[in-house]
Amino acid sequence: MPNIFLLTMESPDFNGGIGQYIRSLVAMRPDIKVIIITKSSYRQIISSINFLISATVTLHRQTINQTTLQVHHILPVGTVVWFLSLFGGPKYEIFLHGLDFYLATSNFKKRLLTKMILKRATRVVVNSNALALTVESFSGKTPLVIYPPLTEFFSNHLAPQLSSILEPGPDHNLSPSPNTQIQLITVSRLVAHKGHDRVLKLIASGEMFSNLHYHIVGEGPNEENLKNIVQELQLNNQVTFHGTVSNEDLLTLYRQSDIFIMPTIVTPTGREGFGMVYLEAASQALPVIASNLSGVNEAVSDNQTGRLINSDAELSLVLAEFIENPTLRMALGQAGRQRVLDFLPARVFAKL
């Protein structure tokens, strides 16, 4: 079997989407060797042509006899492998995850470089059908769609499959008393495009949402802003910031929750390309509320495993419906639990 080198700027130990994707891929394909290119190298690549040449020569020496390079950051890592290819370097494949492609096409110079990198790639792999259409229109290359898989941990800890939606799960109460709080959860980096502020403002908007508790799991640059919003809206008793948690603790939080909610938006610096956390939530039989965005609408099946919303008004209506209809929540959650079997790593990576 030929050797494959996977080039990335994101360690497989990192809990971000790309890191988890790489970790799952390497677990299924132990023949793949991972080379982590540090972010300090990124600054040097874009500021010094001398470093670019040096990095190219070094990489060429290390991989000259290898068959294929897999690149998970088209800029700047793709620049190096493209440069190598001009001088007889190894074949390379480009993996695109959504946001990386949109950032790589954000101005004329980046678009020109990105197109050249894609055109010389032996294969382009993307994480959604929506992204495949965009990439094909942009570059003329027809990508292979490989959905992000459910992580190994959650693949091994699926919620019980109930024989009936009327059968209560181990941690969910199908018919809570009026005094029982509905538990909402969002799991993500705390960045603006994840939509946490939309949820916070909705909870504060009316009496119908006064019996909710919102669990925010993750860390990120928007954390202080979100905590300020909680203070301003006087939601301290309804919101808990958990920070980064272990898989075991995250599993417990999922199983103690009633609804997964992440109404993402598109910003100049961020958008959701797919959303692996939607699969995690589905693995624990949670109904999902998400935004009706390309890519996201492939992770969440509207009216089958959750609801896709187009506005704050729809977000309010759907959340109110979920609160009032626990049987609907259970039905959507169980459908998600069944659908997630299509996203187990062995099935997902069988195409590679």
C-alpha cells in the first residue's frame, strides 16, 4: 500500500471540526502519516518568499518518494504542495471543509492562487454536496463528497434505540412536570457566527421561555461578549458556561438535555460548512434546531431530525413548539439517532 502524508495546520488532538475529521480519518487509515505545519510557519510563508522556497525544498526532500500528499488547509499549505508540483513534486489531494474554501476565495489574489492549486490537484474532497457544487463551478474540478463522520467516541456511545417514541430514554423525561426546566445545549467554539446571542435574546424575549436552561459548551473569542449579554439580559440563572469539557462530560450533558440548538449565521469571517456537532447531538437522540444554510441542511434533515429556521421569528416559533410538544422532540430525536448510522466512520471513509 502506498504511503500517504497528511499535511495540516490543525493537530488531530484539537477539538475543532477539522481536527476531529483528521482524527477519525487517521483512526480508519493507520497508513496515513500526519505532518503538522505550525501557524508560525503560516506567517513566514505569507511574509517571506525565502521561507516559501526553504519550506518547499525541505518538504520535497521529506516526501519525494511518497505517493500522495493530503492537504487540509488549502491556504497556505496548498501553496507549498502546488509549488512542489511545478518541479516534479508528489501528487496531492485537497480536502475542503467549508470555511477554509470561503476564506481562500475572499479576494482576487486568493481566488487566483486557490484556482491554480485546485486545478493541479489529483483529487478534491469536500464535506457537503453544496460545497461540491460551489467548488466545481469555481474550478472546473468535480469533487468527491465525503461527509464529516461521527467521532469514534460518539460512534461507540450511541443513545439507546427506543422501540417506541412513547418509551422514555435513560436520561430524558418524556412528560416533564410544569416545573421541570427544558434543557437547551449548544456545543461549539464561541465565535460570532455560531448564533449563541440569538438564543440568549430569544430566551429573554418572553414568559414562554422563562422555564428554559441554556448550556453553552466551548471556549472562544466571543466568550466575554456572550457573558456580557447574559448579564445585560439578566439571564444568570438560566445560562451556564461549561467551557471545554471531556467527551465523557459532554456525553452526560447531551443526555441530560432536551434540545440541541445552534442557529448559525454567515459573517465576513465565518460560516458553518456542515456541523459535526449536529451529528453528535443526533447520536444522543436530541432534536436539533439549526439554520437553513447550505451544508447545514445536509447535517440536519428538516422536519425529520430537526427543524431548519430562516429567521428569528421562525426560531421563536420552533422553540416554542418543541417546548410544548415532547412527543415531537422524541420522534425527531429518534429519527436523528437512526440517520446518524450513515455517518459512522467506516461508512463515510469507505469512498476513499
